[in-house]
Amino acid sequence: MVANNSTKNFSVTLRVWRQAGPDQPGRFVDYPATNLNPNMSFLEMLDVVNDELTVKGEEPIAFAHDCREGICGTCSCTINGKPHGPGKGVATCQVYLRSFKDGDTIVVEPFRARAFPLVKDLITDREAFDKIQQAGGFISVRTGAAQDANAIPVPKEDADLAMDAAACIGCGACVAACKNASAMLFVAAKVSHLGLMPQGQPERDKRVLAMVQTMDEAGFGNCTNQYECSAVCPKLISHDFIARMNRDYIGALFRSKFKPVSHASGGAG
């Protein structure tokens, strides 16, 4: 819901978490942000505030960003207690000031999760996601010489589901929203979009076992099916993928424990 329909400039107070480093004490600091155009993005506002801080000789607010198009997931932060802030299906860089009112106090802080250690101010280290991806979020079949599109028939329902899961940008909002800091939605999306396609079948069992194990080792919490994760996902990825991954995991675990043992035959005498 748009809170400010006017094109008239307005002002807000930014209450920002400032912390020089992971081993340093942190605190909220208030900054006035004045004469703002309601059509500015949230990150553009942070740019303006940082320019003013730089002119004053003060340390600018550290925040991460890259594409500013809702694709990379780098800009992730918590705004007024919600990962990525107001709105549905948007990343922080897609939040516009027209979502707020003149005179509002906007609280901005980093994602809070043990597996996402703080680097500085609003920046967290999400290397844990990279490790999960490296554990099995890939296929080993040749992709450099793609076959004709019709060579491997894929049911439309599976193709659509795979595309939905592949939309995950790895921003970490699902973790930040979960009271247990669970990464299940992220892992489920990465497991499912490959597990739904023919090219992902050879490593399907190995993939889900490795990625879930790496997730647990990284210190993420357990899923208790509260679905805060899908509610804040900027790509609207459904929590149904978690159930799909659980089925894959149980099946893979069963097959790994009861896999038939092959015995080499003796040579002829």
C-alpha cells in the first residue's frame, strides 16, 4: 500500500545501526534525511545521506549494493523490522520513499542471523550461502554444446516450477525473517530447480544430501513451518518447495543407506 501519493518533497529520520566491525560495539544513530523526492529509491536516499556525512567529515553508512535492479540480492537489509522493508515481492533497492510518510522514523539494520556475521554497519557476510551452493547447486553434464530445445521433453508444469525456484537471488531475507534463522527456503529453491529438470537427475540424491548437510554445518536453524520466509521473499518463492526438498532428502537418505552392494566376479580359472 502506497503511503505517500504526493510528489511534494518530504523529510524523514533515519535510525541506522552503526557498527565499525564484527568485534566492535554497535548502536542505533539518528540521521535527518530532508528534502527527499518520494520517487527516490531507498538506496538513493542512503546515497544522499552519505554524501552529506562525507561533506561533514563523518564516516558514511556502509551498505552493500550492486545491480540496484532486484536481481543480485546484495542490497539486503531490514527496514522497520522487515527484511527488504515495506512492499511485497521487492528487494531493498526496489523500495521507494513514497512507501513512507513525511516525518516518519525509519529503522534500518542488517540481517540478523548467526550464519550471517556482521561485517560493518548494514553489511553482513553471506558466504554460508556460497558454500551451500558450491556443495551441490550445479550439474556436471556438458552445457557448452546445448542440445536442441526439443531433444529432451520437459513437462510444462515441471518447467514452470523449475523457473519459479530458479528465481531465487540468494539475498537471505528468508533467513532474516525466520525466528530460527533457517535457510530451508533458499536450499529448497536451489535443490528443486535442478531436481525438476532431466539434466539434474544424475546428481539428484548427492545434491540434496550435500546441500542440506552444508546448511546444517553453517549453523542455520531448523524449519518450523511458520512461512515467514516465503512472506518476505522478493521473488515470491513458495514454501511448497521446502516440502518438495524434504521428500527428496528422505528418499535420498533411504537410498544411500540401503544401496545394493555390488561384488566383483572372480576371474575364470
